[in-house]
Amino acid sequence: MADAPSSPARPAQEQAYYGDTYLTDTEAYVVASGETADDGGASPWIAVSPNIFHPKGGGQPSDEGTVDGVRVAPERSDDGLVILTGDALSAAPLAVGAAVRCSVDAEKRRLHAALHTAGHILGALGEARGWRHSGHSHFPGQARLDFDPEGHEDELASPELREAVRAELQTGMDQALASRGAVTAAVDETGHRTVTIEGVNAEPCGGTHVRSLADLTNVRILDVKIKRGAIKVRYEAEHA
Ligand SMILES: [Zn+2]
């Protein structure tokens, strides 16, 4: 159970989503509140701790959820705090120190974590081919990784070659998933978080991930294209 924060000046916020992807309902305390000025109006925001809401970032969408039953949307403020905004917050203002019930859409969280984790594996498979990772989106229905095509034009010069590469990536993905490697995360003393997929790779990341590769299913490499100066590999994935 969380302790009530004691220092309102510079609120500490425990990022519970870093430690547990599957914690989607918890009691928390309001540790800060304020108003954002945007689009000509002021909207109230709160920050809670422990915080289970993942704000959009690193190609992963924001969580959707509620605080005391009121719909909120998370975002990261300039000073690194995860803040929650929602129109209905103005109807029932929450004071710093108030205990609240937080809930995240668990199905979406699981899907986002599955797509995001599969993206790590695909990135490692591309880099193993000598491709340089240049971008990504892990949004449902539009998940893809981008790589720099420089020096790799020949291997992707025809539809047949691109299909062969797609099939190779699928084989590599299937082999990685069959290993059922553990997925772990560690935050160092400077706040940098490293996510390690056993047998695959380790990289800095602030997203949410499944517990092990056994949690992934229906991971499909859909196609490989060269478009707008990038190798684009589209994929899909589901949580088992
Ligand atoms: Zn990640």
C-alpha cells in the first residue's frame, strides 16, 4: 500500500507501470495538481503516486483509464511528472493528499505491451541483418519499425526479394518466441531504465512489456517495403 506523500514542494511519483505491466487497478494519492493552459482554456490536471498510467512515448500509445471513475488521459509534463487530464476533473477537484482509485483499461494495456515487446524483437532482428533502426510505431493496427535503407537497396530490390526478407524475419521472430525468454527491466540510480529480453537484447526503454515471450501470440511480420527513404516493416501481435 502506498504512503501519503509528505513533501508537496517537489512531489515524488512512483512509476508503478515501470515495475508491473499487469497492475491496472490501484489505490493512489494525489501528489500534485494544477491547470494546463491550452486551446484558449485552462484544464485541470492531477498527478498521482503510485502512477499506473503510461503516457504516450517511445512509439507506444497512452493508456486509457479512470480516477475515481472519472475518465482521464495521461501525458508527461515538461518536468517529467506523469499528469492526468480530463474534462470531468473540473467538476470534482481533487486536493493534494486525497486518496483515489486508479484504473487502466487492462485489455488495451496488454495489447500495447504485446505490440511494444514484439517491436523490440523485430528491432533486434533488423539490426542483426545490419539494418540501422530509425523509427517505430507500436500503435494497434499500424505497428511498424523503420530502418535506414542505405546500403541495403539490393537485398530489397524486387517484390520477391522483399517477401524473402519478410519470411526470414518471421522465422527469426518465431525462433525468438519459442525461446520463451524472460522480459525484465531495471532502473539505475540516475533514473535510466533498461529493458532486457532474455536471448534477444537489452535497450533503454520507458514502455510497458510482457513478462516473458510466452505471453506473445499471433506475431506476424506483414510486409517489408521501402517507402519515403526508409525500410518499413509492418507487424502485428497479440497478448496470449
Ligand atoms: Zn520497450
